[in-house]
Amino acid sequence: MRCRSCAPLPEEVRRAADLLERRWTVSILYVSHEGAVRFNEFQQALGSIPPATLAQRLADLEKAGILERAVINARPPHVEYRLTPRGRQLRALVNALSRFAETGAGTA
């Protein structure tokens, strides 16, 4: 069966796709599902991500309401990122991508 008159892509789906299509974003979400994560922990988990790119993606996700940035008043002070309730809604998507990759379906 063919789609002869496909419905236009809704704007909210387009905005979500624009955010998730950026390189490293899904990987950051995957790491974030473990709990609070510091900047250096993201770098260790993700490997070759440039620090400027990581900082930009974290800012993008914070602006979108997916991550929250918390300054921890300790010695020394540090910053942690954790998923917001909105961000936790993406867990099913990230888990589905993980299962897809495990089946070998993600390889060409």
C-alpha cells in the first residue's frame, strides 16, 4: 500500500527530530539514564566528543527541558546534569534504539 496523500509532518515532531538528530544527543540521553552525570563523566562515557560540542549539546538539552543542570555546593563545587521528567519520557525511545542496535539491524 502506498501513501498517495501523506499527512504533513507536525511541527512538534519536526522540532523534536531537529533536537535528536544532532550528533551525540542520543548518546548523551543514554548516559543520562544512569542518574546524575558530571561533565567529565560524559566525556569518559562518550569517548571522542569534543568538549565544546558536549557543552553545546548539554545546553541544547537543558534549553529543551530534557536535562537540568544543578550546581552542587561541595568542596570543590561541581555541576551535575540529570534528566527532567520530560527527559525521562525519552527512555523508551533510547531503549528501543539500543534493542535495535543489539539485533544487528543498525549495521549495513
